[in-house]
Amino acid sequence: MARQPPDPPAELGVEGRRLWDRCWDAAITWLLPVPDVDAVVQVCNLVDDVPQARRWYRENGSTEDLHPLIAALKMLHSALSGIGFDPAGRAKLGVAGAWPGTARYGA
């Protein structure tokens, strides 16, 4: 029986929604709708927040304004890895080759 992805949160922006769809389309083999939804929501919110931090830095241009952008990028990288959206993250989850187009995924 195929798992149905959860409905996306209403507050997601365009980029967050795009990642939401990717998560449940591509990573459905290892993400589970009930236990993993909070992690996916967090990552999708970060994807929406990073461009805001980048705009703020570009508009203000001080090094003090760069710190929130760097922090947001680090959090996003960690969160993406945590749900298996980089090779190290997939290896930690035990799904190292489970990506569309790979042998484990069934291509």
C-alpha cells in the first residue's frame, strides 16, 4: 500500500512548498508521514527563511547582518542532512543509495 504524503502547512512559501513536494516525492522511501513530518516542516521553513536572511544582509551590508545568514545556512545544511538530502545524511539513515536514478531506489 502506497503511503500518502501529508498536506503541506499553509505557512510555507514557494521554496518551502517546492522542497515539501520533493521530500514526499523523492524521499518517500525513507521519510514517514507521521514521525518525520515535523522535521520536514522545519527544513521547509528554513528554506523559506534563508532567502529572507540573505536579502536582509544584502540590503544592510554590515558584517553583523551576515551572522544570521551564516547561522541560517548552517541550520539548513544540518536539517537537510538530517532528513537524508545529502550523501552523509542518507548514509546515517542507512539509505545511502536510495535516490531516484540509483540502483537501490529501483531505477
